[in-house]
Amino acid sequence: MRKIILVCGIIAGIIVSVFMVSSIAVCYSSNNFEGNMLLGYAAMLLSFSLIFVGVRNFRDKYNGGFVSFGKAFQIGLYISLIASTIYVIVWLVDYYLFVPEFMERYATHVMRELQQEGASAQELQAESVKMDGYREMYKNPLMVILFTYFEILPVGLIVSLICALILKRKPTQSLPTA
């Protein structure tokens, strides 16, 4: 079981991290963050499809074709934690070494989008205060870690839950024949 969890978790973490680094690079080169969130969550779902693979592999190859909901969810949870941790580590390296002005650029993008949508001065001021708060929180590495986990881990938990519901299978008891 450990091998399945490690392999699937590492592969999922690499997949989602490559998508994240690529999309950040595209955002920086085009100075446009539109569509980035949708692409990011699609990449998370793609990478977390390895939860399904891992649970099914465990059930069918190592557990006689059976797995409880709890065990399936546990496997998915561990795969999610490994993939999410890789994602967080890659983001920390990318953010602190390559894109330290990320929050500034993102805040500028958000404000520009609001202006183009015709937001009122009051709405712009409220959003500016909110963005200032995010920028301030992002100065603390612990907050960066928490925000990043909060971005990816819930997706992994939802996929783990769905996979556990789909893949659970209890052994059928056969009645002794006379």
C-alpha cells in the first residue's frame, strides 16, 4: 500500500506542479491571469485522477478485489497529502526565487479587471483594501503555505471521497453448500 501511495502521490504532485509553474510563466509573460484559475483546477483534477488509479490498484491487485470506504478514503487522503505537499514546496520555491512580486502583479490584474467591468469607486476601494490584506498576509511564509494548501488540498479530499464511494467493495459471504 505504501508503494502505491508514494508513487501515485509523487506523480500527481509532479503533474500539478508542472501545470502550476507553466501557467505562472504564461501569466507573467502575457501579464494576464485570465483563465489561469480554471486551468489550475483542471490540472488538479487531472493529477488527482491518480487517487482513483491508486485505490483501484490496491483493491484489485493487493486486497483481493475488496476495499472498505474508510481504507479507500485513507489511501486517497495520503495521495492527496503527498501531491499537495509537493505542490506547496514547488510554489514556495517558485514564489520566493522566481516570482516574488506575484501578489503585486495579481492585485494589479484584479484591479484592472474591476475597472474594465465598470466597478464603482467604492467597490474599487473595497477591493484595494482586500488586496492589501492579502499582500500583507503573503509576507508571512506560514500564510503562503496555508493559502497554498487551502488551494489544493480540498480538491484532493473531494476526489478522495468520490473515489472511495465509487470503488468501495465489500466481500460477499457465500453460504456453505450442503
